[in-house]
Amino acid sequence: MKHVFITGCPRSGTTMLASMLGSAHYCVATPESDFFIDFIYKYLNKTSKNSNKEDFNFFLKTNYRFKQWHIEPNDIENIPESITYDNYNGVIESTLKLFIECHSDVATNEVTRIDHTPTSILDFNILNDFFPESNFIFIVRDPRAVYASVKNLDWGANTALKLAEEWNEYAAMYFSIKKLFPERVSLVRYEDILKNAPTELKRLCDFIGVPYSSDLNEGSGFKIPSYTSSQHSLVGKTLDKHRIDHWKHKLNHRDILLIESKSNLMMKVFNYDPTHSIKYRIRVRDKVQTLLNETFYYFANKIRKRKREKNA
């Protein structure tokens, strides 16, 4: 099984791109899978630690993201009685095999699994241990557009300064991995997909070693889970390049100024032009206000998110 991880700052188009590449021959796009990493931090946070099959089954049954996979933990075959860090990659592949058997007609020994968990790049060291031959596609999107997309959701950065910090972190991780493993990571801009999807998709297909076809442009290779359907209403729809500048009508002057001040150089690296010529220094007042707002949204969002999980 080949593994391709589509990653990038959340709300940058990872799901959209997974839906496109998931349409390719022998490709299967899986729902977000951060629960695999969460299990490690809970049960295997030291290489000397181990867990058992019952722990894994219980963890999956109580994980709201795993519920979106629509498979039964007890049906996963070849799970060892003692789970260690060294054999955990086999546990992941056994889980993936069941998903593919239940939701696809592709043979598991031929499949290219497309994962679109945005945080994958932050866990590169772990994923690299398990899947050293895997490829990473980093999708980057204008941070102002990312903030316009995420600021009203019940998760993620709810303030402009926080978003800029996270966006910078993801971009820095991309450059780190590109420096260390240049052949295993490829960059694509969200805006370039909207402008010229065939060219970008063909390039990415060549990178991951799968055949390109015009069907990929339709983005029908992934069924959106009910849990996130309201947040991915545009996935699978006709690409609209006019959405590139949609953020200009959704953000106020101050939010734009804060993002551009915090991410100015990194934005230029990816060819995102600032709109302000003002030289603004982030002040203590900005940081304090961000902390207060993020704290408020943290508790408010826990309530909102819990309601959404119950309806999933």
C-alpha cells in the first residue's frame, strides 16, 4: 500500500484536493485520520511502552472522527494482542485495509491511499517512521483567505493573529521537510488549482505515480462525512476562481493588517501580495487581546463542537 499525505494549514483545501486525487485509478481517499496519531500519544508515547488490542478497539469506538469511517473496530483483522510503536504501522494498515474493503473495489495490494489530515506535516517524524516511502503534498492558501474560512467555525484559529502564527508554523514545517527530503514533498497553491486544475493535477499525479485523467477535475473521489458536511459544502462543486479574493469582502481592515504584519515575508515567498504598505509592529496589546479572545472562543467552541459531534 502506498501512502500520500495531503497536508497544509487547516482550511487550505486538503479535502478538496483529496477528493480530486481520490478519483485517480487505484487511489482511495480516506477520511481524516488524526486518531491514529492520538492513540500513540495516549498509549505509546514512549517507545518502551505497549498497549493491547482491547485498548485500541475501545479507543476507536469512542473517537468521534473514527465514527466517520463507518467500519467496526472488532472487524479489523491481524491486530496483535500487544501493540507497540514498532508494530503500530501494521495496525494502521490493517485498519485501512478494512476501510478499503468496505468502501472501495480497489485491491489493497495495489491501492494508493490518499490521506488529507491537515496536521500530518506536524507529525512528520512519526509518519516517516511508519511509512518511509510515503509522499507529502503541501497545499498552501493565502492566509487571509484561510482566516476568512475558519474564523467562524467551532475549531481552529478564531483570531487573525492566531491564524497567522499557525499559518507560519505550517509553512516553516514544509520548508524543513523540503530541505531534508526534497524528493518526497511537493507544493501546490490552492489558488493555482482553482485557476488551472488540469495542469496542477497532472503534475501531482506524476509526483505520486498515478495516472491522470480529466475525471479528477470533478473532485468526486471522496464522500464527505456528515460530521463535516456543512464545512465542506463546496467540495465536489465546480471550481470557481472568483473565490480566490472572497476574503476581501469578509475581513476587516485590522484583521488583514495583523495577518500581513505577522506573515509578510512568508506570504511573499508564496507570491501572496500584501494590501497594506503600513509598517505595523505587533504589540503587547494585540497579543493580550488575541489571548483573551481565543480563551473565550475555546470554551464557546467546546459547547458548539459537542453539539455537532452528537449529531454526527
